[in-house]
Amino acid sequence: MLGFTPFKKHANKFNYTPRYYDPDAERRAQRRAELRGERPEDAGRAYEPGQYVRTARTARAARREAERSARSKRRFGLLLTGVAVLLLFFMVIYPRVTALMRQARQAPVPAAAVRPAPASDLDQSGITDIEWQQMPVTVVPNDYQGE
């Protein structure tokens, strides 16, 4: 026997399922009604022709304006970042680069000017082979032969 029975199938359980209040479903229904152009205060009135189109147009205009303002904020942030990078370049990097270029443009210091003068002609420390070959020969008398 399937069908209606006045008796409870389970103790402390009703035969009907109570309606569950879902706030998300209510919000979705309200949003759909707004997109269709229906407002709570217009519930008693009849639908005007073009009401859905006008509602969609105003919603689209509001969305585009929000996107435009977000885009302008993003552009302003990029502009500020660019200005900060330029300031950093001109205050930190540019002076170092110009100092390096000035140093490179100056004549190199000759190595002989930097090296200290030898104590005597016989001191040959720090002399390269080429310099040693170009040095004048100094003739020294041979004192250790018995003449």
C-alpha cells in the first residue's frame, strides 16, 4: 500500500518535509529578479516594455565604470613605480656609471711611476726580463784576481 496514510511511519517524525530556508537561494532569486528589472516595490505593478533592457544597460554601465576606475588605479600605480625606478637610477646607478666612465677616460698611470726607485744599480728586484735586457751594462773591475 503505497500512498497516503494518516499514521506515522516513524515515531517523532512527521510525514511532510518542512521547507528549508536557504539564504543563498533567496539571494540568487532576488538577484535574478533585479536583473529581470523587478524590484520589491514594483511587485504589484505590471511589467513595462524595455524594463529588462534598461536594467541590464544600467548594470553594464556600472560594471564598466568600476572596471575603468580599477584600470586607472592600476595605471597610476605603474606610473608611480616607473617614477620611483627612474629616481633610483638617477640617484644611485647613474653617478657610479659616470664615475667609472671618467676613470676609464683618464690616461693610465705608468707602472714605472708607481714602483719605488731601487736602492742601487745592482738591486734588480721587481724588474721584468724585458727591462733587464734593456738596462745598460755596468762593467765592474775584477778585484779578486791577484793582479
